[in-house]
Amino acid sequence: MENRTFLKKINKSLLCVATVLSLAVSGCGGSAKNNNDNDFIIDLGNTSADPEVAQTVDLFLSWYLWPDELPSLNAENFSSVDEVVNTVTSAVERDRFSFWLPRDIGEAFFFSGELVGYGGHVKFTDDAVIILFTHNNGAFADNNLQRGDRIVSIDGESVITLLEEAQANGLSDSSIFGAQQEGTSVTATVERLGGLSEQITLTSSTYSINAVIAEEVIPQGDSTVGYIAYSDFLDTSEPELEATFEQFKAAGVDQLVLDLRYNGGGSLSITAKLASWINGSFGGQLFTGTNYNDARADSDQDYFFDSFENSLSIQNLVVIATSATCSASEAIVAGFEPYINVTVVGQTTCGKPVGMNLFTFDNVMLAPLTFQLSNSEGLLEYFSGISPDCSVADSDTTHALGDSEEAMLSAALNYLSTGQCSANAGLVKAASQATGYSSLRSPAFSNMVD
């Protein structure tokens, strides 16, 4: 029987990294290429393959950034969308990023900025789950969890035991918090930063993301430094950014620290807007471009700087970064480098100068790699990441984000003041070995969308 299927290509360019964790979703945003979605029909021909699998294969064959590197893809040889995506990412060395999501989860995140989870970002160590930041209206915030608080047991079992069990069973560390669905509850023993130990109940729920997680105006000598910690390049975060830069403009901010240490990417349109708020003097000049495969070259698109009422004129930008800084976050650094002084403080970024479009069909949202980024000087190739100018470990969780004594911000402020890295940059060590970041949202993904 001939199969013809209606699909929707959502005109979003996604710059983020896809990883499925069990509790939360991290920043994969979408940005409008134009105001209209692009609906189209694909003819699947005569096939006995599962329609979702056949559509997935067709989209990879039609839109993939590196079509010559694709493995052999015959829809009838696959039993699931997941199997197709894993086959591609396993075969193409540079592709750590193509992903798919259940359609309802993807649409809630990309279009409404809503997630199911506990509303926080953590790191796992050998003996605890350490809170890195929380969003405003999730379970973590409801229980007044703060950066530096430690979860040491869940439902009566130590985190040490739970992590050992998860690793033995091939599960992600975040699986210790239970199923990724609304209403999941766990009882956690928390050691507060101030020394108090208590039990709390955490219940997973739907919450809205506030992407601006900290902001400060910091006087420093003859300068006024703005600090903003930004977690997700989401189009829904535009009002937050607008309010922040209105405050910065009123305060006379002339230098900026942009903290992207936990930002895995997102919308290219909001990335270009953030760049325009940082410096509005380049209106009309190229910020970044998307470059598709030869067969899809008509989809190439340029994003230009704009000038807004509250745009600053930053000439010295410091970006705080870690290995979790990815995609749209890296695009900020690369897009600005031809124009102003950009200094990276922290660690080498994830290495993703590529992005994807979103395609929805049936119960699937598919995001195959579809384009490579360029800036005003040409195609970008930082697949090994962007190296820091000042190396500093993200190991200081005893200070809040935005506290000028926090190690990474302190190093950034020192650089703006002296033009040099701190004497102790790179020497800050974690008290216990971190096994990785997680965004306790459900599932976690961070990427870049056009």
C-alpha cells in the first residue's frame, strides 16, 4: 500500500545538545525563521516499515547536514525511531547531537517553556547530589533549596548506594530520582549549606522556566559591570532579557559578564536578540548564519545584529563557560569575536558549531543535524570546543551565582579590572569528584534550532 504522510517542518533552528536524562529538560529552544510553519507531504512509497520509522529515515536522507557520511538507512531494517537516530549518531563521528522527543514534551518545552521535573540543575559527586541552581516555581524552589545544598539520601537510601546501583544497571545518574513523569515524589535528606540537615518531599510537576537565573549590577572602579546568568536560549525568555537589559541600561553598565556555564543552547533568534542587547552598535551586520547541505542550500539563513532601546555598547565581554556550555552559547562567543573583545573564563566548551531543525509527525518531534554555523569571517569549525582564556573550575558552590566572591565570577571580574587571569585561576579544586551535570528536568536536552 502506498503511504503518503503529512508532516510539519517547524521553522526553528535549534542549537543544543541532546541527552535523555530522567528528570528535567535543559535548554533546547526554537526560533522562528519566518512566521509560518512549513507543512509538506512526503511520499513513503510502498513499504511495510512502521510509518514513524519511515518518516524518520526519509528526513535524515533529505535534510541531514552530512549526507555522504550517513550509514545505509533502509526503514524496513529498523523497529523504532530511537534505533534510527542511534544508528546515525553512532556512525557519524561528529554527530553527538541529533535526537528525537515525544511530540508533546518537545512542543511544551519549545513553544511554552514548560517542563515536567523538579526545577533545578545539579551535579553528581561520589557521595551527594549538589544543587547548582533552581528555577522559580519547581519543587526545588518550593523547598527553598539553594546552590550548595547537598542531597545525601533518597527514600532512605544513600546517594552513594543509589549511584552504584544506577551505574551497575546502565542507568543515568538522574534515574535515582524516579520516573520522569508528573506526580513522582521522593523523600530526600538534605544537608543545607549552613549545616542544617532535614528531610523534604520533592514532587515532580509541570513548571515554567525562568531562564535568567541571576543578575547583578556590580560597581568596579570607574566601571559598572552587569552580570547575568542565563540557563536556556528560549524565545519565551525574551521578556526576562528585556527587563534585565533595561535595568543594565539605567545603571550605566559598560562591561558585561555573561554566565553561560549551565546553558546548553537553544533558539537562534533569541541568541541574535541577546547579542543585540549586549551591543546595539552593529545593527544590520551579520551575527551568525546557517549553512545547509547542497540540496537544501535555499534554506540557508543569516541572522543580523539589531539595535534596541535598551541595547548596550559592550566592548569587553566576558563569557563564563564549562563543558556544558554548548551550541547557541558558543554562537555568542563566535558571533562576537570579529567585532569586540570576548574573553572566555572557565573551561573548554562542548564543541557544537552545528544545529538542527525540528520536524513533527505523528507522536514524534525529530531534530536531525541540518546546518553548520558561520560568522562574519566564514564557516565555524570548533568541534573540539572553544578553549578558555582563563581556566577556572566550577567547583565553588559555597557562594550564590552573582556573588562577586564566587570563584568563576571573581576571576571574570578580575580580568575585566586587570586584563589578566587571576593568580589562582585553574587551581580551584572540587571537594569531591563530580560525575557530571544534570538538569533535573525531564528529559534533558540542550541544542540549537533555526
